[in-house]
Amino acid sequence: MPNAEELLQAALAAPEKGENDLQELLGSISALRAKNYSWREISAWFAERGIEVDHARLYRAFTKHLAAVINVPPAEKYAEALRGLKMTAAQKAMLKFHFHAPNRTVTYTELAKAAGKSDYRVANTEYGNLGAAIGKKTGFEFPMAPKRSKPFYSGALGIDAPRGPSNEYRLMMHHELAKAIETLELFD
């Protein structure tokens, strides 16, 4: 059995793994996402063309790329913004629900229910307003919402996640925002 030093040397010699080998596919991935392909459908699309890549790896590579492109503010900026922000009761309920959700990923229907509302459009508006306020305080550069030619204000709060069984849009909270919420102990 190898000792600790031998294991360390073997680990250091191991080849790098990661999403870098998917960089050249990002344009194709982006084009398919713009056409509403799911991550599994994109994986199948590549498989049909002889490129075997798991849907989860595609998602991680793409979201890592997007996070770099959209310049997610650091946790400290989020904490500063949250300290000086007046949230409505609905916004606070949605943010708390989003923070505690599995993988910090939610649908707007779930957000609406968390705020005691039945229509996801209420969450679109309220959570979008919260995102706009946080984005303004952090200097976040909002991505444009596909097909609407308007800024995607919730982009300051999270990034799109693979759709679930209901095929409803899902938003995954930015890690930096979650870290700020933890630091401030907002929902303990």
C-alpha cells in the first residue's frame, strides 16, 4: 500500500481534468441553449456527431464560462449591497427560499409560492426588482434576456440551471451571493 508521500506525488503527477477541453464547444452550446435545447438534448446532439460528453459536464463548463463573462461580483460586494437594501416581505421570502433550496436552484413558480403568491409572474417581477436593486448596488452588468431585448435583472441573483421535469425555467443562485448571505447570517 502506498504511503502518504507517494499518494501526494501521484496526485501531483495526475493530468488536469476539467472543462477546459470543452472551450471550443461553447459557441455550439450557446446556440443550442438559445434554441431552448435542454442540457440532455445538447449532450445527445453532440453524441449524434461523435462527441460523447455528459450533460452535467456541459452545464458546468457553460455556467463557468458565463460566470466569467458576466463578471459575478465577489461575496463582499453582495454583502455590502444586502446590508444597505430594503427588501419587501415577498422578496425576503423568495431570497430565503432560494438560499435554502436544494442546489440553491428554484423555479419562479416555487419562488411565488414561497412568497404566498400563486402566479409565477409575481415572482418574475418581485425577484427581478430585487435583482435590479442588488445589481445596481454591486455594479453588476446585466445580461440581456433572450427573446425580450431587456436586461435579465434576476441575473444578478443567479444563472440559468438545467430545466427539471416540468420544463420550467430554473435559476441557480450565484455562489458569491450565497456566501454573502451566509456571512451576514440573514436566514439563521
